[in-house]
Amino acid sequence: MKRKILIILSTLFIFSGLPLFVFSDQIASQCEMLVQSNTGCPDINTSTCKELLEKCADYYDQQAIQLAQDITKTTQQKSTLQNQIDLLKKKIQQLEYEINQGNLMIKELNMQIADVQSSIDKTSLQIKASKENMAAILRAVYEEDKKPAITILLEGTLSDFFSNLIYLEKLNNKIADLLENTKNLKKYLEEQQEKMTNSVDKLQKTVAWQTLQKKENEYNKIQQDKYLQLTEAQYQQQLKEKKEVEQMSSKIKSMLFQMVGVSRVPTFEQAIEVATAVSKMVNIRPAFLLAIISQESAIGRNVGQCILTDPNTGNGKKVSTGAPAIRVMKPTRDIPIFLEITSSLGRDPYNTPVSCWIPAYVDGVPYGWGGAMGPAQFIPLTWNKIADRVKNLIGGRTPDPWGIKDSFIAAALYLTDLGATPQNINAESRAAAKYFGDLGSSSYSKSVMYRANCIQTFIDTGTMTSDCQEKIF
């Protein structure tokens, strides 16, 4: 394994002057081997290992950016497909409504056609009856006309004879009129029936077409659902790959971070190096992070002047003189956590420096507590909330609030939680005020931002004014 890493490293640095993307496959395999290695860079000097780790960190950052872009595109594709599916659903629902409406109209028209057919049948019977009546009358008239005069005189008066003829004639005319009206009614009913039948035919064709459209839309929806499922699978795969890349990037940056050498109280240059390394792990401006640490503890030179002596009252004593000190740490909120932290680190809780209480009174009653820990000055409760995230970034060991690198990471995470990520003056000023615990504390924010400006100038130019030097050193 060591031999393979050495061979790959030699290949990398022979061609290190060429563009990174030319050897992306080689770098991918090299970086993956480093991530899987539990020994870092075996048999490689520190500067060479650091250079390789920086290349791997850049490589994984590029991979993460590309995957993020791919995820954005896939998300847009998902959105487009979902919109198309929603549109198809609406079309299908509309066609279902129109098909149901058409079928109801067909049913209603068929019922009307049946009613009209019944009327036609009745009318036909009326026509037949009228014809039969007319035939009977005509036969009667014909029989009357055939009678001889003597018969007419013997059966009755001539007047009666003519009266019968006139009656039969009138009756025949009425029946003729009725027959004509009945024929007209039948013709009208047949025309209406034909119109309704034509309407039924048209509706049936429309419903058939709508049914075909519905089937096509349902098929298209099924296809779009399949595409969406494939896109969702691609999206989930991209998320998985991005998570894996971020995990590998985190491990590489953690390895790189561990290589940063720093003393218990770092030099200014060491502090800048630590802050810069942290900025690669957490999205924060190095100068701003270092300004906070400078404001809180003079970059680790002053991590507290008191120690706890009484866990019940929270009182303690001054480190330098041994004089009693009140309100060193809040018993109910912080001391139980403080005891757990020191125990996990093997520290003596009654011989570990913390910040003293800054005397403050409200209506004569003392207000606030001391007890802030380490270069970043975290109270135990706040440290406890962020410790697991620090642990993940430093390789799984127990984080130490008095450790320079651990405290820098913790402060960076906390400041990003407080809104420092945009890395502009307004965002950082608000984050600084929240870090202090008082949004109205403009003096604290101004002091931090002044220090940040001094440090940024030094990072950019390597120079610092006397005023800045006095403020920071």
C-alpha cells in the first residue's frame, strides 16, 4: 500500500505543472487512497503530503460544485416533468368530465328518441284509425247513393236522407283534416327523431375521439411517470455521490487541518494558518474568525483568570492571587456540563482556567456569570450544543475547548450558525453581536470588525499599521 502511494505521488509531482483536469482520473484514485488510508501520507515528507492534500481538497471541492450543478439541472428536469404530469392529469380529468357529460347527453337523447318513437307509433295508429273511419264513412255514403228513391221514401223523409249525407260528408271532412294533421305530426316527429339520431351519432363520435385522447394522455402520463422515476433515481444517485464527495472532502480537509502545526499559545502567523485551514472546512472568512478569537482571548493568550472551587455556589478564586471570586460559573446551567467536559478530557475541573465574572448589577442585584472556556470563550452549555459537529470535523476524537484548533473550528461553526456565511460587513457585524450575546452591543461588533480589517490587510499585503498592531498584539 505504501509503495503504491509513493509511486502515485511521484507521478503526480512530475506532472504537477500541468492543468489539474488532465490527470483527474489519477488524482481521483490518489485522493481515494488517501481517504481510505488510516496513516495519512506514509513515508512522505510533510510539505509534499500537505501539497497533495491541498490538491485533493481542491479536487473534491470541484467535484462537489459539479455535482451541485448537476443536481440543480436534475431538479429542474424533475420540476418540468412534474408540471407536464400535472398538466396531463388535468387534461385527463377534463376529458373524463367531457366523456361523462357526452354519455349522459347520449343517454338522454336515446330516451327522447324512444319517447318520440312511442309518439310516432301512437300517431301511426291514429292515422290508421282515421283512415279506417274515413273508409267506413265513404262506404256508408256509397251505400246511401245506391238506394233507389222508393226505398228512401219508404225508410223516411227525403230531408232525413239528405241530412245523413250532409252529416257523413262533414264527418268525413273532419276525419280528413285530422288525418292530415296526424300525418304532419308524424312527419315532424320523424324529422325530430332523425335530428336526435344524428346528434347521437355526432356525440358518439365525439366521445369516441375523447376516449382515444384520454387513452393517449394516460399513456403519455405513464411515460412521463417513468421518466420522472428515472430522473428521481438519478437525482438520488447524485445526492448520494455528492454526500460521498463531501465526506471524502471533509476527511481530506481534516487531515490537512491536523497537519497545521500550532503551539499552546500560537504565534500570529500560526493563528492565520489555523484560521485559513478552518475556512476550508467551514464557510467563513479567516480574518473575521481570527478577529473574534483575538477579541475574546487575545488569540489564546488569555483564556481565563479564574478557577472553580465550589460547584454548589459557582464561586471560585483568581488564578494569579488566589483571591476569592464569586459567580465564576452558573451551578444549574453550566457546572454539570463543565464537569463532564473536563472529565472526558482528563482535566482537573478545579484547576482549569475559565473566565471570571464581569461585575454587573441590575437594581443592586448581581447579574450574569463567568465560566467561558478556552480561546473562543464558550460557556459549557453552548460548547455542548456544538461539540458533536466539531468532533465530526476533527476525525472523531473528543474536542477540547482549550485546544487552539478545536476552539477555532467551534467558533467558525457557531459564527456560521449566527449568520456570518455571506462574508459581508453587515452579516459579520450581526454575527459578532450575537456571539457576544447582545445584539445591541455595537462597541463589541465595531472592535471585531476593526480587528478583522487589520488582519485582512495583513493577509493581503503582509503589512499592518501601528494602530492595528497595538489592537491585536
